[in-house]
Amino acid sequence: MYASQGLCINWSHELALSPYFSIKWDAQDPAFLTMEISALAEGYVALGFSSQSSAPHIDMVVAWVDFQGVPHIRVNCFFPILNVLMLYN
């Protein structure tokens, strides 16, 4: 369960790809995919989604923390996004 700013999420799935990278998600609502990505990384973390195998048609999220410790996120979408909600602890 994740609680931040009054929002509670019961993660229905979790995938630990390494001790340094994990993804949690909940897709019980057919209109939304809610995800949390945890990574120990230098530089940036990126995640892409595509219904095709070609890179030009990919939706991508890139996140990083700058040298002052400020988190940043960039969302590039091939298809229009209706709503993106980002929570920082």
C-alpha cells in the first residue's frame, strides 16, 4: 500500500528486476494504469510503452533528480494523454 497526499493505492502487481530497480502497478480501474518506479540510478530512469515494435510510436516517461536534489519528469506521448498525476514524497 502507498499513501501520499491522502491517496492510498493497493498495488496489485510488483516486479523486482534487480535489488536496485522495481516497478509496482495497479490496473484494476480499466481507465487508468497507476505505477510506481523505484530505482537506484545515476543519471535518469526511463520507461516506454508501445503497442507496436517500432520506436517512433512509443509513449515514454523519463525521470531524474538534478544536482540540487529537485525531481523532474518528462512525459512524451505519441497518443494524447488525458491525465497524468505525479506525486512526490
